[in-house]
Amino acid sequence: MISGVTSGDRPPFLATRAVHAGNDVDPGTGAIRRPIVAANSYALPEDPSELDWSGTATRLYTRNGGANQGWLEDKLVALEDPSGVSPGGCAAVALASGVAALHAVFFTFLRSGDHVVSSDVTYVATHRLLTELLPARWGITATLVDSSDPDAVRAAIRPETRLVHVETPANPTTRITDVDAVAAVAHEAGALLSVDATFATPVLQRPLERGADLVVHSLTKYVNGHGDAMGGAVLGRRELVERIRADAMVDAGGVISPFNAWLIARGAVTLPMRMRAHCAGAQQVAEYLESRPEVAYVAYPGLASHPQHALATRTLDGGYGGMLAFALDGPPELQNRFVAALRVITSAVSLGHDESLIVHVGAGGEGRAAHFPPEFRRLG
């Protein structure tokens, strides 16, 4: 039951879960929305001597878990695992940012000498964590591969591989990874699979249903949807998530603020309808750009020209996302002039906002935009 909505034999519809999960009538005021609980401390029991001061079972200090954080986590679980497919029950931990969530996974489950297999196209902070910070500080190594090829993932596995981490759709090329296939490879090797599903959101794909052990979201992006709050989350089976909560949240301090948790919970209410609009708009823009002779390439999973279009159609539910990558057929100066001339679209980082944003990420060989594999490039 979600706030009086009876599920019967199946979970309530996605839009219903987005509205009602994690919300209830406030007993103190009668308000029909959860309030912002801007407290850093909670009343202790009469005899606190038996309390675990680093524990999370009892609210005592917001670094150990606050009210708004907990209500947001309830909503995220309802969106990500409505049917309870996660073994041992699904849990969520909300953290200060998407990068805090990624770091939390690596910090909790990796030790010196461990090895990670990761997508070779990832968010820049993920790349730096895996190729610079973790190797230098803890002796953790990573092999970066084209994760859309399960055989490449399998070939990169070592005896010391503890984690396979993929991003799908990947930032910024929109590459699609077959989560089911890569989960089988990871589990065959005794490794965990974590999936950064920020671009897909739980509306388009729920990796836990496809065999992933952990799913990561930058809540800053689509889930919040208003460009006014930062947050991240890790979801998965309870035993794994509670380890993250204890180590990376309580004792490393990556906790989300009550105000940001409240803002993100507010934004998540409209996530299903916003994602439908994002997908429809991005499809139209991608088709238009692909029709233009001035455009060198367009990378969008909803186009038949996308290398993983068939896989995206099979594994994404109801749309292909709101992100696309393209470049004009010309040098970097042309790309910059194009971006500067836009009037409705803003040149700024991030995504998933109510505003349309664009970033020119750089230039590579033959004057093309960098970081995009040859299969995406189409000469005009």
C-alpha cells in the first residue's frame, strides 16, 4: 500500500508510485505533503547508553540519516524496484551528489589490489576515479572496455576483479550496454555489477530487474528535473546498500541535505510525464539533425543509425531518453559559433532540467568533435 493506494496483485502504476511513495499526511500539521525537517539532531531515548552512535536504525543525527532523506529513499525504491525483484529486499541510500554515489560504491566494495572492469565511455568523474584517484591512493586498477560488447567485458575479467561498472546510455555518446548479458559475465566471475542509469532513469530502465546488483543515479539530473538541487543515490539489495550507508554515508559523511532531499522528492513526482516529453522532443530533434547535410553525425538511440538501436528498443521501455550528441561538419570554431548563436538552448553543463542545455565538449581528428567512435560519424 502507498499512502492509501491499494496495489492488489500488482504494484500501482508508475505515475501513481511517483506521486504517493514516500509521501503522507504530516501528523503535526495535517499538511498533505511531507515537510522539510531542517534538523541536524533528533531526540534521544531516555537511556541512550545502548545506542550505536554510528548506527542508522534510530534517527539521532542527520549524518546518520534524516527524515527527508528517508522519505526520498522510499520513493526511489518504489520507482526502481516496484515488484520486489531485488533478492533480500531493495533499499536505497541517498547521498550528496551523483559522484558521491559513485564514489560510495567504489569506496565500500573495493580494497587495495582489487580490479574493476568499466565502460570506456563514462562520466568524467567516474573516469578520473577509476584511472587516477583509486590507483594512486589505494592500488585499485581498472580496465576500460567497450561494454556494449559482452565478450570484451569477459576478456577483461581477472581473478582479482571485484566489480564491473557500466553506464547505459553512456555519457556522452549514448552507447547502450546489454545489462542482462554483462550481469551474467560479472556473476560468472563472482563480481558485482553496478550500473549508472542516470540517462535512463527508472522510467526507461530498471537494471535491478536485469540482473544488476547496484544501480546508481545522479538525482541532480532527471529525477530532480528542476536544476536546483544536487543529490545521488545507490539502490540494490538491502545487505549491499546498508554497507554503503554505514561506510560511505555515516563515516565518510556524504549525506544529502534535508532541503535537497525535499526538492528532489518534489521533482520526482513528475518524473514519468517529464521523461515522456524528453523522449518525444529528443526524437524529433535527432531526426531533424540527421536530415541536415551540415551535420556530421548524430548519436541518439532512437535513430535506426545508432549502433545499438535494436538493443535500445529491446531494453528501454517507452522511449530512448532526452540526451543526444551531434556535431556540425567542420572545425571546433564552427561548433563554438553554432552554440553561441543559439537563443532558446543554453550553453551549460548538466541535463534533465526544464531548460534545454548544450555543451561543446571539444574537438578531435579531422576537425570532428572528440570522444565519439567512428560508427557515429556521417559525412554530409
